[in-house]
Amino acid sequence: MTPQTATANVTEAKEVALTQRDTAESAVAAAPLARLLEPQSWSRVRLAVDTIVLYLAASFALLILGQGAVTADDLVMTTVFPLLALVTLRSGRAAEERMAGSLLDTVIRVATAVSLAAMLTIALATVIGSSHPVPVSVRLWLSAGVAVAVARATLQCIRRWALRSDAFATAALIVGAGEVGQHLAMRLIGDPRYGLRPVGFLDADPLEVGKREDSLVPVLGDPDELADCLRRTGARHVIFAFASEPDRLLVEKVRQCEQLGVTVSLVPRLFESINDRATLDYVGGLPLVSVRPTNPRGWQFALKHAFDRSFAFLALAAAAPLMITIAIAVRLSSPGPILFRQRRVGRDGHEFDVLKFRTMRVSSGDRSEFLLPEGVAPGGIEGQDRRTPIGRLLRDSSLDELPQLINVLRGDMSIVGPRPERPAYVKRFRRDVDRYDDRHRVRSGITGWAQVNGLRGRTSIADRVEWDNYYIRNWSLALDLRIIVLTVAEVFRLRGG
């Protein structure tokens, strides 16, 4: 989803929310349709589809891909494999249903689960003395892997399409109308993939947001009115987000939701410290969240930097003919150097020269000063548009960024990381944006988590910082590979569009 789309969605949702301040009860009519896409109901839909697709794929592998007569061993394996695949698909991360999971995540999880089922089938067939377990299992693995991945991706697309309509989104109440609650409401309204439609806040201190005109959803009352608000709005999901009431009273409200069969989500008090590596343990009956922080100076990041340099070397070798062609085109397009150099701030505040193919005519020196709007990251064209025809093409396709592979080889940058900014902007953003400097814990990147989530060009710097710090807290090589794949897909999408 692009920032423009997200902004349009927020604006549209705000208009809808403002017109429904006194008619929150209208959400009741949408509740039956919304229940179909709730996690519990949707999980049953996925189970039914997985079962049908697995047995169809197994039959296809046996009858169409097989050669010769069907043996009793083949029938046993064709029966057992789908059962094992259902178990692996319903276990671990393959069974998780994230609010806004990507199609790439879905494919990876399905591939992992089906591969495990194939290996278990081979092991079982070997134990019972099957004469040819590997060929049959490979056919089952290929047909089932492709079929289930396509089926789940199709289901996910259908669900995303349906969630764009309020009729299918689950009505949600947010307990806590402060800054965190408002930010949460904005995110949920701006991105329908989450499947939640905020219909109101509950807070014992409504003056905290009061009846602010910029509030996306109304304050319906205080937490003591929870049951009544659930009945009036038809909400089936309650999110607790730093309400002003004491925790002991909020615990009672959580228990009340459980008794009413309403789904509960909790925003952790120390949410900025939580990452994907957090684990839930128990000391007696007391839950304990263990957080393993990211260490940018640990061995994992040493591995990342080795991967960066290896990837950059291979990419430069593969792209050399293209880069030579671009260099010649830039030289012929207008007088000036082939490469554009600009000071940027990287890891630990270290300054370096970022390299790009020059896309603009050299300034004549009378360029008027460009003033960056408040709260917006730099990007795009600043001041007079001096792009050359080849420069427009390079910017639109992001090919002007290719020389930054040299920055990666030098150790100034990584393939994936927060995008570097100019020193003057860094000084300004450090002062104005909370936790901005945290993004300088790691090397800057050619592409990043913020960019593949639509935050390119002149977009909110606060949003970029939020996504960049999420990337650092949750870093893994798998996440880097995912971002690289999404970046390549985005480049081809822009070329096609």
C-alpha cells in the first residue's frame, strides 16, 4: 500500500468516523459478515480448503504424475502425506494468522510445512518397507506445495479484498484514548488489511483527547460502560492501549471480555522493546516476557555484513554491462560527472559520500533555496526540476541507486537498512522526532523496511523512523532476503506501471 493510498484511506475513514459519532449502533448490522473473517472462523475455512487441496494434489501426484501401476504402498503414502501435511500446516508459525501478513510469508510457511511433511512421509515409508518412497514423496511434495501455496495465497487475497469493505471488518473498541490509542486507531483505519474497524474509544479521562476535532473515532464513554458499548456497537474485539484507569480495574475489564466471548488484544507497556524474538515464559502463574535485544555489534551482524559484501560483489559483476551502458548515457545526456556524490550520515553518526548516477543537469548556481516541509522526509525533486530524460528513467526505475553497491563494498552501507539522510536533516530530525537517532545503530541501506512498505519520497519522517526501528529490533537474514525480494518486485512493478 502506497503512502498516498494510506493517506487517502485515513482521510476517507476520518470523514466516515465523523459522520458516525452519534450512530455507532450501525456497526451491529455488519457483525454477522465480519465474523466470517475473524481469526477463529477463518482458521476453520483454511483447514477445510487445506484438506480438499491436499487430497486433490495427492491424487494428481499419484494418477497424473505417476508412472506405471499404482501399488498399495503408493496408496498408503498418498493417504498419509495429506494427514501429516495438515498437522505441520496447523503447527508452529505455519498456523499463525497475522493481521497483515504478506503473501511471501504465506508461501515460505507453506513450503516449510509441506517439506517437513514430505520428509516425515519418506521416513514412515522407509520404516514400513516401501520399495520406492523417495520418488512418490517428491511428487507429493511438488504438487501439494504448489497447490497449497496457491490456495492460501488466493484465500489471503480474497480476505484482503473483503476487508476493504466495512461490512467484513471486525468492529473494535479501543480502551485508552491517549496518544498510543489515537496512533493505533490511525493505523487500523489507514490499512484495511488488519481487518479491524475502530468504532470508539473508552477512557475514564475523556479530557485526555476529549472531543478533539482531530480524533478519528469518538469517545463513547469510560471502561465501566464496556458491556453497554459492546452491545450498542456490535464490537467483537477490544484493544487495551494505555487507558488512564489503574491496571487492577483494567484486568477486570479483560475478564469481562473473556466472559462475553470477545477477543482481547493488549498493547504492552514497554511495546518499543518487544520484537519477534520475544518469548513468553511463566514463573509460577506469572507470565514473563523475555526479550532478546538486537546487538548490531554481535556475530549475527558480522554475518550480515559478510553477506552484504558478497551480494554487492556478485550484483556489481552481473550489472556491469548495464552500469557501463547507463554511464555512457549519463555522459551523453548533459555536461557533468557520471556519478553524483552527496554527504550522508550512517552508522554511529559516521558521514560518508553516497554514490548515485547523476540524473540532473549541473546547477547553474542560482538555484533558490529549497525548504523541506515540517515532519516530512526529503525525497523526489527539491526546487527546480533539472532532470535529464535519461535521469527521469533512472529515477523512476531506481537504477540511479546501482552505484551504492560500491558503498556497500566499502563498508559504508548495507544492502538493507535505514536510508541515510543528509547531515543538516539529521540534525533537524534528531531534535524533532522521537527515537530518530536509534536508526543509526546499524549501517544505512540501499533499500529498507520503510521503503518496501510504501514510505518513499516525501513521506512522514516519524513513520519512517517507526518502520526503521521495527526493522532493527526484528532483524534477521530472512527479513533482509524478504526485503530484497520485495524491492525487486517493486522495481518491476514501477517499470510496468
